[in-house]
Amino acid sequence: MRRLVTIGIGTGNLEHMTIQGINALNRVDVILIPRKGPAKDDLAHLRRAICDRYLANPAKIVEFELPVRNADDPSYRHGVDDWHAAIAQTYRDLLLAQTRDGASIGLLVWGDPSLYDSTLRIVERLQALAGFELQHEVIPGITSIQALAAAHRVPLNTIGNPVQITTGRQLKAGFPAGVDTAVVMLDGGLSFRDVPAEEFDIFWGAYLGTADELLISGRLSHVADAIESTRAAARRRIGWIMDIYLLRRC
């Protein structure tokens, strides 16, 4: 039997690591660090920095290339399904090559593994195809939603009202019904352009928790252009972007 420990590491600040996460890190025999190409080496660098800072016990660190989703697949669902299957197979091959029966393996996941991250679904696939017993433990982490609200010093909800977490793809169909606040993730298409700008305030953040953190807030009609230009400039400069925003009816 092998044990896989999925550890949420927060949004980019080394001090987002919880005591539970640090203790889990120091219980594992092998730590897997995914690489996503040269443009996103910062993501692997953060994981290395976490190990340098918090790892007190000897552990083998294994870096590997993460499979890339085929963005040309006309079916988003089909493309994601194939991508997850490829990642699960990669994990299986790594565990067979790099670990023995009885080993504990740490997988460091950006943010929290339960929120708009597919690691837990991929591990289910891995358990089904592994051919060996694999136990799974999950350590929560600070989410980008928490980091966004803290950075802007705002509560997520208005008094007595719900909040909806959604995606840019869904926002294009209209602001969610029955709520006055929505947190929008995974919005590469700037879907805030599709809602009535005078009716909403926006709290936007990118690279939350890192030295590159960017924050813009205000009436959407006043700051939408600034967000778009700031986002584009940051992506050109850094090579990738990870952003999130909160929309609230005025």
C-alpha cells in the first residue's frame, strides 16, 4: 500500500502553509513537483521554496512534466477528460518508478485541493487504474477566495445573503440569479464585460499572496479598462496569469 497526501499550499505566499500542511510535508518520503513549461516555472519554484523552508526531514523530491490539455479539442469536456486521464497515468508511472510499497507521497496543490482544482478527481482515476492499493489524505489550504477578500479587506457576503462561486464561462450567460455577490474564477475571457457595468462593484486580484500581487477595485464601469490593461501587461511581463474577482451589485 502507498499513501498519497494532497497538501493545499495557498496562493503563493510561503506563510500560507498551515501547521497541518507543514507536518504532513514532513511525514512523506517522496514529494512530487509538477512542471508546466518554462513560462510557468514560478509555480514549480514556489513548491521548491516551500520545501527549502519547511522540510526538516529528508524526502526525495521528484520533478516531472505535467501533461497539457489539448486546447484545440472542440469539446471542452472531452478535452478535460482526456487531460485528466493523461495526468492520472503520469502519476501512476511516477509512483511505480519512484516509490516502493509502504511509501508516503506528497503532492503540493496550489490554493486548496477542493476548490476549482481537479486533483481530487484525478486521484480517483489514479486509484482506479493503479493496480496497487493507494490511500489518499487531503490537507486543506488557503484559497484564492480567502486571499482576495483579505487583500481587499471586504467580507464575501452581504448580511444574510448567499454568495455564488462561478466561472467566466458561466458568467457570460448572465449574472447568477438570486444572489447579489459572485466570485468569478477561471475567466480568461474577461466576462465581467458582459454584465451591466453601472450595476456592479468589482474587487479584482492577480498573483494573490505573491510579490507580484495586483489589486484593483471600484465601480465596474470605472475600472474595467484598467483591469483589462493591467491584466494584459502582467501576462506579457510574467508569462502567465492567475486572477480572480468578486462582483457585487451596487
